[in-house]
Amino acid sequence: MPIGWRAAMATALYGDRGFFVTGAGPAAHFRTSAHAVPVLGAALLRLLDRVDAALGRPDPLHVVDVGAGRGELLGTLAGLAPPELAARLRLTAVELAPRPDDLPDRVDWRAELPERTVGLLLATEWLDNVPLDVAEPGPGGWRRVLVDPATGTESPGGPLDPAESAWLDRWWPIPTDPGPPDRAEIGLTRDLAWADRAEIGLTRDLAWAEAVGSLHRGLALAVDYGHLRRARPRHGTLTGFRAGRQVDPVPDGSRDLTAHVAVDSVAAAGAAVAGRPYTLVGQHTALRALGVDGRRPALALAAADPAGYLRALAGASTAAELTDPAGLGGHWWLLQPVGVEPDPAGWLSAGPVAPAPGRGGR
């Protein structure tokens, strides 16, 4: 029986037999920035040091990873943290899948966000998997798209809720270029005839707002593929991935289902909760600012230290992958400070962020 895409995605990804709950985990099917460790881990450790300084070196200092996969990123941070920082770190993975057997004991594993944490909240390619509904134009305006969970076959549904319509009015405007005249569809208004498909990001806004709201003080960082209001994709982005290949988005639990994030809408929702401005930059820019360099090591190192040269070469290759604008470097980084005063651009500046006066500890 056809249902809305949001309900279909929720079951297919997070149900009892959902893609993210059972099996070997996301890393067996596709590669994300979180899997490119320890290069990303080292960059995030530099960012964490700046957050730590801005907070006045609190004890404990929390790092919460929302949509943690199998805990790859937190495991890396646990291994890279210097002793003084490691003694204060409280690492928490928020994930619906069972706890991996090989995860370090110091990483807490839970299904819900902790409350009033102080430190860094990470959401690396989490929001693109938050279920959403899809809309297409019909004779009376936008209408919900239904899908058969077993086959992926779509069919037209009923009208949208007022909140969904309001979100589309604000964040997914109708394209101004009507396109070729032969694409006109009888029975549609002129404007809607040229908007083929929209993905309603309201659920992502609410999810990010909740995540930001769980922070008492610190920085929330979302890393994801996305788009801006001025350039929404006319045909949408909903797709599937399985075993390293892009496949049709069939919500049967056998594959990842993902749609790019309306990052400006999400950013506005988080800023409204935090009461602080956000920073939105490309991953290439962010990682360069955090010291990630994809340049190959000098050949002289190969003769002096062959093993060291191979390690450096592997690191440079991973860094190049993370900063490639056509690949993982195409991610957006959304940085949302909570309860701290420095200019948010300072998180990616050349030096550490100055401590906020009088704000050490809780």
C-alpha cells in the first residue's frame, strides 16, 4: 500500500529491520567523511581544542556524535586525544544500531540525545538521512508523493499540511525560468508547472533544532551534502546507495536512502534555538583552515624514511579526497555556537578562540 516518503524512509532506515539498524553498517555500502580517519579526526581534534579554549577548559568536556554509524569517528578521537584532554573527555555516540563489540569502553552508546552537554556536538552526514516527504505539483498546488515500500513505485497523494506548505513557500521557491514552452502541463498554474519536485526539509529543521537545543554551551557542527534557496535542485535529490553503488531509492530496508539538505533552512532553525549567528562554509575551506593538506610528501622522505613516506602519502591521499569539491569536499560545514560569545568565524581561524570570560565548567 503506498505511503508518504517520510514514513517509508523511517521504516526502511530505522525500523526493526532497517538499513541503519541491522547488518554491517553504513561503511559497508558507501564512504563518508567520517570514514576518512584519522585525517578527519585530527582536524576535528584541532577544532575541539578551540571549542575547549572558548569554554574555559571545562571538566568534563563532551563530544556527542549524532548518527554515529559504528562509532568510527569517536573511536578515532579517543585514540588521538592527548592525555590531559583525554582525562576530561566524555564521548557519546547517538545511534539506533546495537553497540559495536570493538568500540572503546570509554565511548557511551545511546539511542537518544543527552541533555545539557558542554562541548562539541557532531552530526556528520546525519541530516541527509532524516526522513522527509516529497511533493510534486498538481492541479490544486503542491501534493504529497506516495511510494510503494516494496517496489519504489510512486503515485500522487493528497494535499500538504499547512506547515509543510509554509516551509515550501519560504525555502523552496518556484523556479523563475519557465523552461521550454512544450513542457507546459494542462491544468497546472503557470508557476507550478515548472517545479517538477520538492523535498520538504521541515523534519530536518526540527531535528537540527533539537540537537542544538541539547547543548548547554559549546559548538554544534553539521557536515552534509546540501543546497541553498537560490539554487534548489529542480528534480530533487532523493536516491539510494548499496554496496558502493548508487541505486534506485526503494524503501525496502535493503539500501541507504538519502536526500541532500536544505542547509540554509536547517541553519536558520538552529540559530533560532541558539540565539547566535551560524557559519556556513564548504568542507574544502573548513579543512584547509584546520590544517588538512592534500599535498604529496617530498620524495626525499622516501629514501630517508620509507615507512614514514608511505604513511604521509596515504594521509595526503585521504586529505585530497576530503577536500575534493567534486566529492567529499562538496560537503557543507554548518557551525552553530551555543552559549559562547566569540565571532563564529573564529572557530576556523588560524589561531585558537579566546576563552569566554567567566564561563569555565558548567
